[in-house]
Amino acid sequence: MSFQPQEPKIVSKGAFLIAGMRYRGKNEHGEIPAMWDLFLPRIGELVGSQAQGFEAYGVARSLPDFDKSGEFEYLAAVEVKSFDNLPEGMTGWQMPAYTYAVLPAQDVSGIGPVNDYYEREWLPKSPEYETAGDFMMEVYPETFGQDMILYLYFPVKRKSKG
């Protein structure tokens, strides 16, 4: 299934906490997929031994010198109730409340085309919305293993009138 451009769904999501494994760099050698391979067997350390029915998150956010260095940070994570007693090698991020433009992607290979569509076509042409953050969030629902559909969440805000 190839990507079919579409209008994103606009959703609001309250603040929440995520924890997992962090990467910083340019992902030039597949470091992020390799990190997921290390993280997935450890998810139970964060969500308990009955790790089922959970969503996983991949959050990529720009670093202050991103325009020059191209480096970003990425967290492969699951939602947690607190940052108390995080397992060794794991870190937590607080995700603030945002409004998001949400687009589906077919498997991990679909992330690039969907991201390009959002940044190059939908956002510049949107009469109503502009970017509201320096990150993008991948949401892997519990059904991802069956249908390979994930969702990309882009923070947006309404354009000011004037």
C-alpha cells in the first residue's frame, strides 16, 4: 500500500509521561531501528509483566543546533505513570498537552513519505494551521503487529487572524 495524501485528523491530547530508550544523532546507520530491537524486549520492565494492550511511541525532536548539525533526539517509549524507579538505560520525557495533525502511515517505511507530505504539502497549504512544536510523534497502537498501521502526530496550532 503506497501513501495516499489525505487531510489529517485534528485531535487534542492531554499531557502524559513516556519512558524508554533515548538516541541522539542523525540515524545515518539505522541506529533507531536497532534501538527498537533492544527496547521491545524490555517494554515489560516499564508496563509490567503482562505487557499487552499498550501503545508504543517514537518521539523525534530537534536539538537547538539542528539546522547546522542535523542531529536530533529520539525516544522509543511507552506511557508511564511516573518516572520513579526507571530501569537502567531508560529515560523519561513529559509530553505537554497539544493539538495534533494526525496521519496514518503504512509500516515504518511509510514514515518518510507521510512526513514529507505533511511538511512540504499539507502544512504550507493549510489555511488554518501552523506548526506548534519542534517534534513529531509516532504512535504504534496495539494493533500495529497485525495491520502495520501507525500514526504520525504533528503538533499544530490555529493560525492567528491578522
